[in-house]
Amino acid sequence: MTSLTVTMKGQVTLKRELLQHLGIKPGDRIALDKLPGGELRVRAEQPAGSIGAFIGRHAGKVEKPLSLDEMNEIAASGWAGER
């Protein structure tokens, strides 16, 4: 078991090994769930995005709309780690 020290501001710093175990990188968020008996569950927060936010982010950045085939090709190469 790892113990952490609370600062005067009420902050704690998770040790590198714990962050690595959770798969957390700088800029990621951590979610805490309150459990009975004064316990907390710590986990990496999963980003919650929407298709609307994704589409809005790219609006106006291309001169002509992409075809479905072009979008599928881009998505497939992204999943394959090529982009």
C-alpha cells in the first residue's frame, strides 16, 4: 500500500508508479468515486466527446467536403496507427 502526504492546501501528489499503473499522462484527468466507509476509488477519467463537438472542431477547415470513402480511408489509417 502506498501512503501520500496531504499539503497545507489539502493537495496530494500521486507517485509516478501509481500514475503509470492508471495509464495517466500529463494533462489527463483523474476521476474519484466516493465509496462507503470513507474510501475512494481512483481511475483515469475517460474523455466524453460527442460527434457534434468533433464535427464542429473541423468545420471550415477543408475546401471541399470529403466523400464517405475518403472518410473511411482516413479512419482506417488512424486505427492502424498510420496517422
